[in-house]
Amino acid sequence: MGSAARAEAVAPQRTGRPLRAWQQAALEQYEQESPRDFLVTATPGAGKTTFALTLAARLLQRREVARVVVVCPTDHLRLQWADAADRMGIVLDPGLTNAVGPVRAGTQGYVTTYAQVAGKPMLHAARATAVKTLVILDEVHHAGDGLSWGEAVEEAHGRAARRLCLTGTPFRTKPDERIPFVRYEEDGFEGDDGEGGLGLVSRADYTYGYREALADDVVRPVVFAAYTGTSRWRNSAGEVVAASLSEAGTRSVEMQAWRTALDPKGQWVPHVIAAMDDRITHLRENGMPDAAGLVLASDQDDARAYARIVKRVTGKAPELILSDDPRASKKIERFAAGSARIAVCVRMISEGVDVPRAAVLAWMTSYRTPLFFAQAVGRVVRARAPHESATVFLPAVRPLLTLAASMEEQRNHVLPPPKAADPEALDLEPPPRRDPPVDGVRQFEALEADARFAHVLHGGTAHTGSGSPAEVAPEDEDFLGIPGLLTAEQTAELLARRDDELRARIAERHHDDTGELPLVEDHPDEDLADGAAGRSWRDAAELRREINRLVSRVSAKTSTPHAVVHTQLRKSVPGPPSASASIEVLRARRERLGTML
């Protein structure tokens, strides 16, 4: 049997869902070439995880590899990858730490993070070379976050049998920090200053862009609704300055106006949150009963304040997801599977996290890099059914409008960093959020900001909705934002019409903000993962916790030290320590401890 025929004998997914055309085409190309390294660039929401795991299943079935290792950016994505692999019959351990040497028995590999690989690259090298291994590098641009991470990834996986690199967004890196396992070509480019230079172009083996995904109904069309407003702040000289977000003039004034608009004390944030909530309501009433929205904040202080505003404006507490919260992963799972309307987060949902019911995004952050913008917008574009659309509410400022207008451009250039002397090139990082006083003098103080609808951005053109409201029939309002059913001008007209209603709604509830509101209504700390009881890695983790509890009970009952009980247990049920033991050994040890009680 030829390799292609053998591949077709393997079911792509246990769920029975057929592969998308691009996934099948990429797999066929891989089958023909059988490369050691393969780079796939696919737009967020296109299904890179399914493609990678289908390929892994085929390679395991043909015994071309005996182990799969996934490297991803965050701890939460470890759980997401493990769950996805479990649905396809591949057991990947997301809890294997650097303190545990060998890969646990009963698994076919593990999921780790770039930070863990950088912590002990030689350990991961030993794991990747003990047997033939497929290494999947998710969002591979993270291997270029610094020389140490890139070098660690190369040291850990340079001798692996196969490597699959995945990315969904264009990434930047310095010329001397090339990402391992990615091929480059030298190419001329024109920088923002109009000067030419020598750049590096990454060579993807297979590319599936936003345009193709939109044509295939794989992703939702995106409508960008820009909101302007007048911001007032006090500068270091004690002068009060006022400027419009969309007509700020100089870059420095624009940044201060933007910064003031995002201040939780002003009215710009609650107004846009009300518009977002209104959009969620329309989606839920017209074909998306579980539609949800994401609010992206710049830092944790703002996120907490925005959560209070969401509760005041909507009457319901949002899910607050912070990176330093040990329950953050469970909160993401709960939000993805639940019915809550809004989640407020900082950066945890910016990359890779799958929340298909999220269709609305409120950009309440000062981040403005092309990479972060594409990642964040990618969270709301995953299509589940025809005629769905995504709406992004954002400040009407030049950097964001430029990114929105160019979102559909296919870019795979790895650009050198901008010149430090170029002030316009500093858009790579967010503006400073809070300035410390200098000699006791406050350098910046946000005073107030209002908000009003500015325009809808469509095809790089701003549509203000300045026509007559009669241009749109009431029954057409259900289709707000769906290209082909309403024109961009009509969409803008509807948003403009509802703007006054939202302003009145905010004014009615403004008096409730005089006192401290509870931050967020918390939820029970429960594991809401679908089908968790049947997933071997989750079962193994629970078994280890149960064994430790039983050992404590035996120790207390017999006045025997914990270590002695563990030793006796390993003699009765031979095998490696519990941290490395298979699920069968763990179950046998649990039963043995039961007899000891």
C-alpha cells in the first residue's frame, strides 16, 4: 500500500468532521514531499490545530514517528491542545513538568511551552530523540522572542525526526535572531520612512490567508466600527488640553487623547461597552443565541475597572480573566462553553485561545502592533455557520485604523526592527500607561472623555452614516454587519442611529457609579471541560491527587511517615513514581491504598 493510500486509511478525526479543503491540500502536499521541516501559515480560526493533529495521527499510524511533542506559548493552550488531541485519539500529557524526567507511560507525547523548553533544553532534547518524534511548534514566531528562546528551541529539537511549524500571523524579528527551522530569502523592502533596505522573507510551505478563508466561509467577515470623542487631560505644565480622537493632529496629542479615552473614569469606555452589549443582543436575537464579546484591556488594573463598568452598564458581571489568576484556564474554558455575555481580559485571549461563540471585540487597549492586532481580531473570526459576522469596536485613531484597513493583506515578511531614532516607528510597543511624578509634579492626568460613533471601515473607506435613517428598512436591522445584505453605508447609518439611544442609556446608569461596585460575581471553581472524565490525562492528574490524599490518610492511621507509605505502595504495585506512572498503575495503587485503610 502506498503512502497516500495508507494515509486515507486513517480517520482524520474521531468526531467524523471532514477536513476542510485547505487542510486536505496541505496534508497531500506533506505526503508527497515527506519533509523534515514544514511551515504552515494559516489565518487565525482556519483550523491549524486540526491540521497538525491529523498529520500527527497519520504519522503515528504509519509508525513514521512514535511520539508527538507540542510546544505552545501559554499554559492554557497546553490544555486546549491536549483536549483536541484526545478527541482525535492521541493522548498528550499537558502536565509534564521539567521536574519529571521521562515521558509518562500510557501517553503518546506531551504538550509544553516555549518557556519550559528554555528552562531545560537538554531535557527536552533527550525526550525528542529517545524515539522518533514529531515536534509541533505552535505560533512559531515565539521562538524569535529572544536569542535565548530561539537557541533553546534549536538545541531541544534540532535532532527531532520531524518538525511542523505553525503560525497564523505575520511576525517580526531582528536579522540576527532568525527563527529556527524556518527558511528565509533575502528581499528588498521599503520602510515607513521611504528608504529601501534588505529584509528577510519567510518561506512558508503552505499558506492559507484571510481572503481564502473568507471565500471558503471558514472565517467571518469583520466589520470595524470606529468611535471618536473629545478627550480632556492635564499636562505637566498644569494646562488642560482637549482633542478629538480622530482629529488629534500630531502623534503625541493623538496618543494622549487615546490614553484619556481608555481611562475608566471617562465616558468613552462605558459608551462603547454599551454599543458592544447592544450588538451582542442583536446577534443573540438573530441566529446566534450564545453570541459573546471580548473586552481587551491594557493592564490588570484597567481590566478590573472595565469589569465594574460592564456590570454597571449591562447589569451582569463579566468573566474577568487575568494571567496571574491560577483559575484563569478554567475561566476561559467556562466562558467558551457557557452562556456569559462578556469576558474582560488583558492578553490571555489574544493568541490561539478558541472561543468560537465570541463574535464581538471591544478594543480597550493601547497595544497597536500588527501581530497583536491580527491575533486579537482572530479570536472573533472563527465561523460556525453561514451568515455570521464579527464586529470590532475600536478607537478612531490612526494606528488602529491603519491596521484595520490592511488586515486582509497577506504578509509573510520578517522585517528588521525600525530605527530607534524614528519616532513614528515606536508603534511597536504600547504607550506608557501611568507616568510617575517628576519632582512631585504629575506629568499627565486624564480628566474626561466622551464617545460618539465615527464611521464603519469597509474596504479601506470610512462610511459615516450621514444619510437619512429612512434609507434602511427596520427589518434590515437584523442583518447589521453582514456584507452582501447591508451596504457599508447602511451599516454605518444603523450604528449612528443607535448611538443616541446608547448615550441616553449610559446617562441613566451613570449615577450608579458613585460608590464601589463588587468587582465580579465569581463562579464555583469547577472543571467544566466537556467530557473531562473520559480524558486520560485529566484522569491521571486526578488519580495522582487522590493517591496523595489516601497516602495522607494511611499515614495518619498507622503513624507512618508519608515517604514510607509511598515506598510500601511502590513495592506492592511496582512501577515508576506516581509523577511518571501510567494511568493503569495509578488505578492499581489507588485500589491498594483502599485495602490499607
